[in-house]
Amino acid sequence: MSNMKKRVLSIILILFLILNISLMLAQENQTKIDNAYDCLEEKVGDCSSLTSPEDKIFSLLAIGECQDEVSSNLDNRYSEYEDNVKLTAQAILALERVNVNTEEAQEWLYSQNATPDNMDWLLQIESTEETICTISYEGSSFPNIVVGEDKTINDDAGACLTRYGGDYWLRISHSCYDYEFEISCDNSFSTNLLYKKTEGTSSDILYVSGDTSTASPGGATTEQVHSLCFTQDGTCDYEASLWAARVLDFVGYDISSYLPYLVTMRDESENQQYLPESFLYSLTGDFRGELLSTPLPVSNDRYYDTALAFLPFQGETLEEKTDAIDWLLEEGTQGNDGCWNGGNIRDTAFILYSLWPRTLGISGGGDEGLDCESSGYYCSSPFSCSEAGGNELDEYKESCFGTNICCTKQLIESCDEQGGEVCGSDEQCSISLTEASDTSECCLGSCRTVSEKTECELYGDGNCRTSCYSTEEEAEYDCPSNRVCCIEKVIEEKKSYWWIWVLIILIILVVLGIIFKDKFRQLWFKFKTKVLSKIGKGKGKGKGMPGPRPGFPPSRPGMPPRRPIPRRALPPSQRQAIKKPTGKPKREVEDVLKKLKEMGK
């Protein structure tokens, strides 16, 4: 066999080994996932023992159980749900998964809204040159509103519109949000609305709402505030607004009026625990980079947070998701019974629904066998489908998990539109790269050179986090402020994979045997020859005392040993005669034999 053939054979065997190990590890992971489903089904049973509304809702989402319990509570929200907006939204999502009609509950949910009182809305008028405008609303008209070349406004427009922020904008009074404002100017101009938190809050960031309206000289534009939140007990509830907006968007409602509130209030410290980026990414397509770079947990429950963080990425494969899966399936994180967080039903069900969803065998669903993506369409959020100019395909809806729909077009924005950038050749993105319309290497995190890596990453092979995972421990390497260096714990007792190593060693030995078979044959021949020669030299040499002679059986117990009868030795002359009888006369030989017989008597 030539050297080239040997190398090719070795490479094939090594690839075969790697493939087999990968398959074995994948099978092991699948077994852990199956164990989690088995554990959840055993704990849920027939739902009679469950007392928590969320346990029932998420069990329905994950394994299709507790449908009657969730449905009855949704119809009578004064029982377990007690007019609870968040639970109602979650129940609608779960029942929609098993094709139960929830239109009445959807209408009730959509009606639970109010106008936030902690936001300011501003009217902006711009022109490339000084222009004189007239603003009209509610039957009143305010002419001679001058917008100068420096963009400042010279006067208020009644009680509803007062100058704000260095006279660059007109602040809209809260009591005038329902009014429609018409603006007309003598030069070409544009108008739009801005919003922000109220004065004196922790942030002065301005956000642009909707599209910008333009008009020619003498033309007119109209602007109106659309600002809503979902309420719980009469006041805006941020977590309830997140869940309600996401679910109503999924079933087809226009939730654009709720987005300003959700976006503006997301960076409030008390709202960070709800991981708003997960909801906003599903609703707007923005905040992907912020979501993937957010260190978990954001609340006291890392299991729930992990499921929520990767809920928008059902069906996607990305590095951060793979890391989360590895953590969930490692020994010590997943319980021996297969469940997570000490057998917590809600968390276990949410993890399975988010990361490993299964198609439920529910009758009355979409056409069996129809798959959205294999048919050439795209699973996306309703917002992304609308932005891409696509149409929703209801017949494929069941093949898209979570709150995604099947759309005829895919929205792929440019890297800049997604808020990302392309890193340089000497830079590395802080999170995994994403696809954009103009590049496949769009970084939605931060680009940094190797020298910008922290001491923790460079020397400790760790990561800087706000808090370490259960499988990590703090190290003394430097990190940015408010973060600690987290490195993997050294676990002495780990699950044994000795059989994998035995298999690897055996395959390596086989490969070596094939490559060096001629040398092994020579060594074996030398070894065998040497051993046989030693055996031949030692043949016939007695060691120790000889055993009993033939013809003498061993003595019986209790009897003295029989002494053998001694045989008389022959004289040398006689022995000589016996050895050389040939050549003597026949008579002489007969005489010798006769004497011997007499001596033997």
C-alpha cells in the first residue's frame, strides 16, 4: 500500500471517528431533551394537581395539556386571572397554539389601554429656509408661526402647542393628544413627531415616531399623537404591556400606538427585569444586538430569562443560543429527573417551548404536511412581514413556532438599518454576526481590536459579566466597572466518558496497525522466534524432585509407603557384553543369555 493511500485511509478513519463522536453526543443531548419532556408530562399529569395559572398556561404551550383549565379561566377572567392583562395575553397565546377561538378575550385585552402620563410628545417643523406657517386644530387657527433658518420657532400655537427645548420644538399638551394638528407653510417644509420621557426623568433621549410628512409651498400636513399603554388596576403596567402587545400583534392587531411607550420605558431600572429587548425585537426587528449581548439573568430566575431571551430565535442557530443550550443540558444544571430549576413546571415548560418546541398533535389545525420554510416562504413576526411588503399565509401558520407567522417575503435590512457595522480585518465583533441585505458579516454588538480585550478574556480565558453563572466562579482578573471576571469552575467529578476514549484508542490502534503492518509483522516474527528458541533449550531439563515412577501407584492413607524392589546392577564386563552382542558366534550368545536368566532368579 502506497503512502498516499495510507494517508487517505487515515483521514477517512479520523473523519469517521469525529462523525461518530458527534452523533453520540447529539444522541445524548436528544435523550436529555426527551427526559425533560417526560418529566414535565409526569408532573403535569391531568392538570388536577396544578394550582398556578402560569403552570397551566405554559404546560399547554409546551405539551398541549390543561386546555380545558386555561380555556375556562379565560372565559371567566374573574376567577384565577382576575382581569389580569398579562395572564390573559399568555392564555390567548397558549390557546391559539391548539386552535381555540379567543376573539372575545382578544377584544377585552385590546380595550385595556390608557394614555401614559410619563411621556412628552413634540411637534417638529423643518425647512431649508425661513418659512411662515399656520397651525390649525379644533376650529382654531394660529398664523404667523415663523420657523427660522436656525430651526427655532418664534411663538406658541395656543395652549396645546408651547415652545420647548430651546424653541426647536412645540410641546403637545397631554390634554390635546386626541387632536389632529394641520400645518401649512409658505415654503417647502416637513413635519414629524418626537417623543421622550417627561422632564426630570433619568433620560432625555428623543425618539422619532412614524414617517416624516412633507409638503410643497402652500400645502399642508397633519400630525396626531398615538400613545397608549396596557393598564393593570387603572395604571400603565410595563410587563403586561409587553405581553399584551406581543400577543395582539401575533393575532393581527395594530399595536403601533403602544410601541412609543414600550421603547421609551425599556431602560428604566425596574423594567429591565422583564427583558424588554426580547419583545421589542419580535415587534420591530430592532434591538437584536442589545438582546444577544444582555448578560443573564436579568431577574432572579435565570431559567425563565433564558427561555424568554431566545424565544424570538426559534428555528435559528446562533452561537449565543448554542452556549445557552450547552449550559441547560450540562450535568448539575438539568435535574436528575429531567426538569429544570428544582422541578419548576413553568420554567421547564417555557424552556422546552422556546428552545425545543414540538408540533402538538391537535386536530383542526392547519393543513397537515404543509411547511412554511420548505415551501419557499419565511417564518417571521407580523411586523417584519408587513415591513417587507409580504402577505401572511394562514395555511402554513402551524409550521411556524411561537408568535411567528408564515410570510411570502423576508425582511432583510441593511447593516446600517439594523444599527450594526462591519468590523475591520483586525477587529472582532462582541457577539455573533448576523445577515444583512448588504453583507453577511454585520456586527450588531461592538467591534473591538484584540488589544481591547479585557484582562479577563486575554489571560483568564473568561468573560466579564454582571454576575457569574452557576457553572462559573469569580476570578481576580480586571473587568469593566460593575462587572466581574467569570471563569469555568473546575469540577472534579464529572460524568465518565471512558467508553469514548476506549473507542478512540481502539480506532487509533487500528489506524497505526494498517500504516505500520509490515514493521509489526517483523517484530512479531522476531519475538516468536526468540520465545520458541528459549522453550527448545529448556526442554528435557528436570527441575525439582521427580514424581513417582510409572508402575508404582501412590500409597493408601494410613499405610506405610511401599519401597521399590532394588534391581541388581550388572558388572561392567557383563554390561559391555550386552551392549555389543553382534559379531559373536551364535552359541556364545546363547550361553550369555542362559547365564542372565539364572542371575535373574
